[in-house]
Amino acid sequence: MDHDDDTLVLLAPRARDTYEFIRHFFARHGRAPLLTEIAAGLGIRSKGTAHRYVQALAEAGLIEQRRGRHRGIRLREHTSATTLPLLGRIAAGRPIEAIPDEDCVDLSQFFMGPGRFILRVQGDSMVEAGILDGDMVVVERCETPADGDIVVALIDNEEATLKYLRRNRDGSITLVPANARLAPVTYNAERLRIQGVVVGQLRSYR
Amino acid sequence: MDHDDDTLVLLAPRARDTYEFIRHFFARHGRAPLLTEIAAGLGIRSKGTAHRYVQALAEAGLIEQRRGRHRGIRLREHTSATTLPLLGRIAAGRPIEAIPDEDCVDLSQFFMGPGRFILRVQGDSMVEAGILDGDMVVVERCETPADGDIVVALIDNEEATLKYLRRNRDGSITLVPANARLAPVTYNAERLRIQGVVVGQLRSYR
DNA sequence: ATTGAAAGTTCTCATAAAGTTCTCTATCCT
DNA sequence: AGGATAGAGAACTTTATGAGAACTTTCAAT
């Protein structure tokens, strides 16, 4: 685990570029790139140089080489990395579009932060906001949420609930579920304690 | 750790600044800074001076140096910043329940895996499955998805789309959207190429 | 099987950039 | 005064990177 992280750190910048390119190429084409394709992807003309980077990756243990073979690179996946390639946008009616700008998502950067924790959601009160029963939400402790935030609210120090927050003119607060079958409820500010704001949501299908 | 605190006390103020800068740089860029970047970060012009601080940190045991190498600094205390505490379950009508068993969620273990990538979702075809416009889905390359999986399907090598997969008796395949306003469509197996199965989904509210 | 184009491998060379070591100088503090 | 801390910058060594030549191997068409 740490070993893998270290390995990535050890790579020279261009070697890392090479690794990223190879991963993207695999994800997009389902096969290994040629050295000339790697070179073109890196914007260089020498396949010899590209080969040097490939060797560096092999020594670092990130890939395997079937030496001599055309397209002989094999990815050795390591599970502890925290970045996945962001391949593109999927829409109705279009092939997968490449996204040149943001080409990688770092899960730790995406969700980590001071004072954050995870809650597993039970119930359907937020289904229409795309938060389903069994999902996990990343919550950041926050005393002063903004209007419209999804918050974890403690009512009368007894019930905790996940709802949209709406501040009213008279100082009271309305908790609005995202479910047409449930009604918003208004509380005096004293009865509520906001425990945090939802900053992210995640779900696993496996 | 105590060790670190003790060590930190021994450091000169600017050496401590250097350490902080290096840690931040790692957190933000995922790699070591150059001496000139350290110098710039400290507001000084001499990379020689920056190097002196780096050496002090190495002697204090806070970092390791791969001498001579570009970006050769390695942090000793490797913060595995991919786990968040799983506080409990939030339900309608109950305080937050503590969960004694699984008390931590490792985001990388949650989503990482061989042959996975991320797509940003555009459109509403899967809203009723809790996948909204702008969400990201984690996709695993898989040629033989199971019935009922959410898949990335390429139709006629032209359109990529995100739908539920339903296999029919006659070998044809029906792609079922999770949106009442859209109708399922059935295709001959030859027209479809399944590019992957959705294994996870994530959303950021920030 | 043969064969030739294309791909992989191994080199060397050149150069820009980075790391290392050093000296000189100026503060600040006790 | 003397030591610790700081910054500047010169001089030197090493690394990272790219180009490309020369060679070997693979692969597919014949």
C-alpha cells in the first residue's frame, strides 16, 4: 500500500506522464499503446525516449513488459492508489467524450477534509436529491450552514435527520425532505442543532 | 507523534516553515517540490539556502533524501489520508446510531480496483436510480455484465449511454433507463458493445 | 515457410535544469 | 564578542529529458 504510493513519488515527472498516458490508453482502447503512440501522446518524437520511461515504470513495478512483443505493456494495478482516470463525459446520444482538462480524480482530495465524517443513510427522505437508502454521505461539521444545504439536524436532542435547510425570516428553520410523500416541518431554532453539512455522497454497487 | 513534536521543537523557525511547505506541497501536488519551488514558497531566492533547511529536516529524521535526484524528498510520516470515520447510521426519527463494527471507510478500498475509471454523467436518464446530472460513476471494464447491472453501452459504435441491462431470451438486449419519461429500447446483441459496469457513484456538493 | 514493414531494444550525444557545496554577509540574541 | 539563524549567490556535479542512429524481433501478408 505505502509501497505503491512511494513508487509513484519516485517517478520522474515525465515517467508519471507516461504512466498516466498508458492508463488512459488502456481505458479508452482496451489495449496497450505502441511506443510511437506513447511518444506522440507525450509530445516527443523519439520512441527510444518513450521506451526509457516504459522501462522506468517496469522497474517501479507499475507495469509489466512482454519484452519484444508489440503492444506488450501490461498494467499492474495497485489497489491503494487514490486516483482514477476521468475518461470523459457520458451522455445520451454521444460517444464518450474525452475531457482534456481534468483527467484524473483523486478520491482523497475529493472527499477528505478536516472535521469530516461519514454517515450511512437509512430511509427514503432524500431520494429525490439522489440520496438513496444505504448510501453514504460525507458530512463536515459546521455550525452555520447556508440556506439550501443538506444538513444533519438533531431535533430536541433526540432525532437526527437528513434534510434540506431553509431559514425563515422569523428565525425559525424549516427542514425540507426531498420526497414528495413527506412534508416540510418548521422548528424554532432552539429545538434544532445542526451537526454538519453534507459535502459529498457515495454509493457502492458491489 | 511525540517524536515528531520533540523534533519539531528543535528545528529553527524557517526549517519548520520548510517542513510545513513540503507537506503542503505533497498534499497538493502528490510529489516532492524542487528546491527552487521550496525557496519560492518560503519567499527566498537562494536554492542553496532552501537546501540547507532540507538537510536539517533530513538530519532531524523528518524527511528522507534521495540525494542528487530531482524532487528527491520523501516524507517520513506518511499520512494515509484516505480514511474517514464512519460515525453511524442516520435515519428518520432516531439519533445517530454508533456503528461499532465498521468504524472507518477507506475511500480507496471502496472504489479502487483494476480496470476502473470514472465518467461524469450528463443527462437525466438514470435519475430514478439516484444518478444525477453531473455525478461521477466509477466504471469497471467488463465484457459480461450480469442482468440488472448498470452498464456503459456503446450502440452501433457511435452512442455511449448509461442504462440498466436486461438480457432477453432471444439473445437481444434491452437497455432500461431509470426515468419514467424515457422508454426502454431493445437491441440485437451485435449492435451493442458493453464497455463496463457501474460499480460506484459519487457526488460532490462543493 | 518467406519476407519486409513495423515495432521493440539498446546505444550515444547534447543540453537544460536540478541538486550540492561553498563562501560571504547581515541580523538577532544571550 | 560569539554563536545561532538567515539570505544571497557562485561554482560545480549530477540528473532528466529529448533526439536519433543502429540493431533485433515480431507480425502479418504473401
